[in-house]
Amino acid sequence: MDLQQRINAFAKLGEFIQQFSTENFNKNEKISTNELFYDGFKHQIKLAHEHNGWFTKENIVFALNGWSNSLNINTLNDWIGKYNFNNIPSKKVAIIMAGNIPLVGFHDFLSVLISGHEVVVKQSSNDKHLLPYLAKYIEHVEPEFKGKITFTEEKLQDFDAVIATGSDNTARYFEYYFKGKPSIIRKNRNSVAVLTGRETDDELKLLSEDVFRYYGLGCRNVSKLFVPKNYEFNAFFNGMFDWNPIIHQHKYANNYDYNKAVYIMSEFDLLENGFLMIKEDQSYSSPIATLFYEYYDDIDELKLKLQDNKNNIQCVVSNGIVENSVAFGQTQHPQLWDYADDIDTIAFLINI
């Protein structure tokens, strides 16, 4: 199977999942595989939500929409065009996936297979329904993928390299356990926003998407604000307002109530609007329904601080005041070449 066959197969997958990229699924009668797969994938979406309350239909659809936009011939070619895939021996690559947001491990899955390797996937129990079904679809539209995709719940064995994502604690275990193998080990990261006080109402509304999408569970979600001294938060809270229905999601509401009670009993100073709390704190990782914030005096000093803490940060959001930052509202729309932790996964896979 050559590279073009692999690209074509994933482009067909993009066409298939595009049918599920809006709240009202839109069946495309031109897709010949629908007789075998359409109703089945609808059922997997239902099962994914029933198994994990954070995986609402809205958030699953949002994730599928992102992948349907990326999995097309032009974007796939733009992504891999800068790499040389000639004479790469096929290896067996293990992937240990997180389960914080729907299909969070799909980019690693795609990268391994598009590079011509075999993949062994160990999924999180929180996200185990969607990807195996999509893998069956890939095997159907390109039969040469059969035998190259394995899902396991057992101890990983007989592999040549590994990509593992987990917490800082599990990362230490991964680093020890996989020390004899080529590896990418991903740890906790969070995203931050740098505000100046001059943001427009529209920019702050866009920022709300970066904060609340996936209930803030993703590493690309903004979990902390950097604001200038004497920053007034009224405009910020106005920008967040459209997301107020989130408090009616019981898992989110339970976290909100619990964290608020803890903060009040600890006599921490809080600002809150009924569905989001903000607390001054130097940490980067904030609990669900909470944003941390920190004041800065000098933007150049802040840039140096962000650089010094880059291993804790996935994305920096700003209106351009920070170099290489992500625009407001765009953290959950990464391109295929926006690699997690800034580690080029394809380059790694070419050289194992």
C-alpha cells in the first residue's frame, strides 16, 4: 500500500464523518458505504455519550466536524508534503491514548498509519467507542489496512516505538517502562490567554469558546488568564455570558458547586457569575468551572515568563500581542501540523 492509497482512505473517512458534523446528521446518499456503516456509527455516538456524560452529542459532533474538515485530499497533502516517506521500514507503534475529549488520540492514530506503520492502540476507558468503529471503516475502504490496526486492553508487548499521553504522574511511569524504546511521552499541559484590557466584545465572546468547549477538559482549553494590573473583569464576564446554559449540565454543575464550596470554606477571594469562577492563582491547571488569573506589570517580562514555562503550556491565546499565539476562539481548531507539545509526530515516526 503506497502513500497515496493511505491518503485516499483517510479522505474517504473524512467524507463519511462529515455526515455527522452537524447536530442534525445529514446522510449523503452518494457515500456507498452508508449501508454498512451509517446507522452503526450513529449508535456508537449514542453509546459514547451514555458511557461518558462529558461526551455530549454537541461535543462529539464538534470533534467530528473538525476531523471532517481536516481529512480531505488537499489538507492531507499540504500536511505531509514536506516529509520524505521513501524507504521507511514499517514498524509497530503503540499508542496509549487519553480520554478527556472525544477522539483526542485520533491525530496519533492517523499519523502512525499515514506514515506506513502498524498501530497498536490502548484506549482510555472513557473514550472507547468511536475510534474502533472508524478503524473498521478505514479497513473496509482500504483493505490493505487489515492486520495493521490492533486495539488491546492487555499489557503492551512486541512493539517498536510508543506514543503515550497521560498525567505528570503516569508520564513518570511511562518514561521508566518505555525507556528502551523510541517514544513520545506527553504530560499535563494547559492553555492560557493574555489579555490587555483592549479586547473587543467579539474577541471576548470568541475567548469563551476556548474556555468552555469540552467543558474545559482539553489541553487546548484556556485554564488561566494573564491580565494587566487593575484589570476590570466586567467585560470579560460579559464575553462569557452566552455559555451560561452550561450550568444545566449536571456533571459541570456538580463540579461548580463542589469547587465553590471548597473555595468559600478556605476563604479564598473569588469572582463568579453563576456558572464560572475566577480565582487569582499562579498555577496553570484550574479545576472544572474555574479559571485562574494572574496579574502582570510588563508584557515583555510576561513573554519571558511564558517562555520559561513553555513545558506547562499547550497554547497561548492573544490578539497578537504574544508571538505565535492563537487567535481568540481558535484553540479547538488545530491544523494537522499543529502538533501537541510542539513535537513533530511525523518526523518522529519517519526516524524510528
